[in-house]
Amino acid sequence: MVVRKKRRVNRLRGQRTHGAGDTKNRRGGGCRGGRGKGGSHKHKFSKYYMFFGTERKQILPQRTVAAINIGQLQERLPALLAEGKAEKEGGGFVVDGHKVGFDKILSMGSVRERLVLRNIAASKKAREKIIAAGGIVEGTKQEEEAKKPEKRETETATKSAEKIGTESGAKTGGKKEAPAGGAKPKESK
């Protein structure tokens, strides 16, 4: 036989709030200060403070630059020639950074031979030493940057010429030129 239970709501009939306290309390999550972690940075901070600042940012591995001094490179030249990582051309040595395995040349030491460096960066002093010995540093960002100012100078020259042209038009009072055909231009009042 079915057991008939008396509904709780029937018991609470006649009470204005049905056991919820104030009438505002059953509107939403506001009675409890928000649902879940709502208010965790404000009024519930003391409850959730241990969760903040515990996330660790991912630290990406940084690529280290493989560098060598000029003096060390000078000492290694015979070995690099034997291994085929450097070539002898026209009284000088051609060193390719991809073959040698170095990314940058530093200035410590002296240069006794003419060096042609390809695909390898060099510090400012190292470049000066290599060029003073009659060498060349090719295929680096420094070469590309050295070429850019020429381009910038031509761009600024064209811009200044355009600016002068617009200023001369302003000096004429903004009058329109006569169209071909001999008709008189209309003057602005």
C-alpha cells in the first residue's frame, strides 16, 4: 500500500516566510554572499586566500648564445680547416657560423689573418678589429641596419618635398588654377 506523506509546504501554510527568514532570502545566491567562489576577492577572501598567488607562471627556456672570442677563433682556425668547417679563400679564411656552431664573435684577443665571417654576429669591437685586419662580416642584422638609414634619408627627402609643395599651394590663397580651355576660375568669397 502507498504511504502518503504530508507535504512540507502544507505544514508551512499560514507562515509568511515558509521557514526562510526574511522574504529577501530566497531570491538567489545573495543570502550566502554569492555562489561558489563568488566574492572570494572581497568579502569571502578569508575563506579562499590560500588559493591565490599559488599558480606558477611557465618559465620558457631561454636560448643561450654560443659565443667565441676572436683570439680563440684564431687559435682554432687550423683545426677548423682540417675538419672542413672553414675555407681558405684569397689570402683569408671564410668562417660560416652555421658550420662552426657559434652565434657570435666577441672582441677578446687579436686578429692576425684576414677573416670573412658569414651567418655569424659580431660585437662592435670585434667588427672593428676584423675590418682593421682587412676582413668582412657578412649576413648579419648589423649589415641590414647599416643599409636602412639610406632608405630613411630618401623617404624624408620625398616627404619634405611634398610638404613644401603643399605649403606653396597654401601661400597662393587657395585659389584654383585656370582649367585648360581659357575659362576663368571661380574665386572664393
